[in-house]
Amino acid sequence: MPRRNPGRERPQQRKSTARHGERGDAFRCVGCRLDVSMIAPGTAHRNHCPHCLTSLHVDHRIPGDRRAACRGRMAALSVTVRQDGEWLIIHDCQSCGELSANRIAGDDNALALLRIAIRPLSDTRLPVSALLTL
């Protein structure tokens, strides 16, 4: 038997073959191309990248159902806040135009969330001076 050289052996790595939104341990973000773990603190159905907040249109009606036929790229459009204080990202499908609200995850990029939260303040049609009088 040939003797193995441990210094030259490559460790076998388990690669995920799952596409975004399918069962698996990771997916590649369609926005920033980073590998994203499916395990997310605070949610059982990760559907967006925690770095750039981009998603794919994978859910039809129920979070985690993965039944959407569109599979279009979804851009983080805005955020909203529930009465209990939980933040939701509003995604806009670039293919079919559908809007969806998705819970944020505990590891989402806080700066990216704040950028889309304050985006309306950069709109010149909004009288910022009116906000200062509140």
C-alpha cells in the first residue's frame, strides 16, 4: 500500500449545493456574492443577506414556504417597525414588482439597516424643517 503524505492531503470540505431559499446550510447572495449561512439569530427562515440586505423572491405567501415561482432579485427598499418594536425590511421584487415585509435577523448589518431607514430624509420633496417642529 502506498503511504499517504498527510502534509499533501487536502481536507474534504462539505459544499452546499442549495440555491438561495432552498434547504441547505448556506447560499450565495445575489447582491454582494458573499456566502451566507442559513442559520440566523432571531428567525427560522433566513431569506436575505445580512451584509447588503438583498434577497430573492422565494416565498409565496407564508414565510419559509419557498413556493414563489418568480425567483427575482429583491432590493431592500425601506424598513418599518411593528408596534412591539420589531423591525421589518420592505423588499421590492425587481422582476414582478411585489412588495414583502421580512423580519430582520440578529446578525443583519446595522449600518445597512440605518441607511435604508433614513433614506426618506434625503428626499428633497420632504420638508425636513417640518420634522424639526414636531
